[in-house]
Amino acid sequence: MTYSVIRVRATPSASRSGHTGGVVVVAGIAVAAWTSFGRHLFGIGGDLTIIYAATLGVIFAALLVFTGLAIRRTARRGFETRAITYAFLIASGVSGILLGLTLPDSTPRGLQTITSGPTQPGLDIAIGIANPLGVIGIATAIIALVLSIRDSRGRITLVEHWGDEDDVALVDPA
């Protein structure tokens, strides 16, 4: 008896508009803008804004925009975006929003965050939380991008095949 496994690419369904990808692009730009410039809405923008915009803002924008474009491509090709892709995408967005709340900026009154202002120990706690949030946000955005690119290529399913014709040829007549 022989056993073989063949890989079959999932057949695409009807092409869809890809509006979800467009929403992801807009939300990604909003998260990047919030992380870079959100403190200015509360009057505590300072000298570090340019650095945040050039680093965190650009990274979040690039990762989330490319993820949105991959999700749009997935829909246009007729494939499904997996729930785990959306889960990592949402985790990245939430981390980015929380990062914008806890990211310190240098003002004339000293370092301040949206959540704590200049008061201690809240300032130190917010700064301590900001670093892991940034790492988690970027890491989950990278994972969401990789998963969305894989989704845009369609899933590969495994099909089992038992060959009866081959069994006859393999039997030893002795």
C-alpha cells in the first residue's frame, strides 16, 4: 500500500473589493501619527517629537500600510485573511495607541507623558511601560505583515491519496 501527500493550493472565490485593507491602511497611518504627534493634542509636545516621528512613526506607518495593502491584495485575489492575522494586527494597533499614551516628551517642565504628566512615580512607571509596548507593537506588526503576505498567496492544503493501482505492482509474487 502506498501513501502520498500532495499539496493543493486553495482555489480562490470571487474577487472582493478589499475595503478592509483600505481601513487597515488608514488606521495604520492614524496609529503612526498618534505615536509621533499625539502628545501635542494635550499640550505636552516637545523636542523628542521629531525623533519619534522619524523612527517609531515611520516604522509603524510602513509596517501597517504594507499589511493593509497585503490584506487588500488577498481580498482582490479571492482568498481569505486568517483571523490570526487580524489578531496580530489589532494587537499592534492597541500597543501603538498605548505607546502614544505612555511615551515621554521633553518639555520646559521636564519629561511628561499623557497619562502621568510630570509627576513621580507615575512618570517612571509610564516610561517603563512605554519600552515594552514599543517592542510588542513593532513585533506584532512584523508578524501581521508576514502573515498577511502569506494569506495573499492563498492557503496550501494537504490531500491524502491512497494508491490502489500501485499496491498491485509492489506485491512480491514469490
